[in-house]
Amino acid sequence: MPRQTFLDMKTRVTAGVAAIESLGCLTKPLPVNASEVQYWINPRVQLLNGPVCTVWAVELSMPIEAGRFTFDVSRPAKLTALPGNGVFIQCDDTPLYPRRPTNVSVSKIGVIVNVERLSNCLTATLYAGSAAAVTRALSLEEFHKAPQSW
């Protein structure tokens, strides 16, 4: 076998496999006004296999007409509002360990949903080290009917 192949094999690392376990709904729908309700969430993720992952993040997004995100400012977190309607959560303070469910943030994330636009989807994307990004979409209608199930 050529020397380059051995050097290439020596420098490769194992990539983990990650999963979004749940949206982590913390409350029942709280009325905001006649057409909107609010949920407080804290998504839960886990590393299914691979080495401990210290660099990871989660992105949440939904169409502007479907609702918006709010934040619990009493507990600081690495939250960044994204153009359009999304939030990026940098989670490098807490490592992901294999087979251990982990909350995404130290603070709650508010999701205010327009009940007249429930045909839209909330999308969560998990970026965990060198693993392939994992995306999970949930229709807001399903979320509104049974928030604890996702």
C-alpha cells in the first residue's frame, strides 16, 4: 500500500452520528392574542455514536407568516437571530456525549405561532462536529395539537 494511504488513514477521525430527540416543549399553549399562542421550548439532542463532540449548534427556523421566536433574557445563552425568521444556538459550552440526551440551551426559547397559519413547518437542524447535519421538520398543526409528542 502506498505511504500516502497510510498517512491518510492515520489522520482521519471518526465522525459521530447525531439526532434531534425532541423539540422539548416546556409549556402548554399560552394565548398571546386572538390569533397567536406561545410555547416555551428547549430542544433535546443526542450523539448516537462516535467520539465526544465539543463543537455543535442548532438552528431553528419557520416562515415569517407562521410565527416568530422570542427569548428568555433572564438566562444568557449564545443565541443569534437569523435573517428571515430563525435562531442559531451555539452550544459549545456543553459537550455532547454518546447516548446522553442534552438540552440545547440554558434558557428557554419562545415560539409564538399564528394559529391561522398552521400549515407551515418549524424546522430544526443540528450541526455536530464533523457529523452530517441532521434536519427535522414538524408541521405547526401537529405541534399545536400535541406539543408534548415531538
